Amino acid sequence: MPAFRKLPPRYASIVVPFLLSLMMCGVVSAISTARALGLSADLPIQWLTGWGLSWLVAFPTLLVVMPLVRRLAGLLVESPASR
């Protein structure tokens, strides 16, 4: 079996928001869709539709706001080097 080839480190700024947006949108859209529809037979398709639409907004939004979030976190969290 061939070894899995990892992406170079420069792609981390895209991969992290990509994975974060997929997971967060999945959880949030599942909760909001289940709350709106209840546990109906239509829930899975409605959830996937909501997830896709939410992700189309969330991923580019994360790409834009992630630098700001990192700066804000830096203001709130002490860096390891300053201890």
C-alpha cells in the first residue's frame, strides 16, 4: 500500500478553515434542521441541503476572518515564549 502523501505546510491556512467549516456547519445545521423539522423522514436530505448552503458561506468567511481571529486570540492568550 502506498504511503499517504501530505500537503506542504503552506496549505495549512486553507486546510484548517476547510475542515473547521465542514465540521462546524455539519453540527450546527444538523441541530437547527432537526429542531425545525423534528425527527422526520425528510430530515437527512434537508440537513444535507442546509449543510451545503451553510458551508458555501462558512468556508470563504473563515478564510477572511481567520487572520483577525488569530490576532484577537494573540491579545487574549499569553505566548509560550513570554513565560
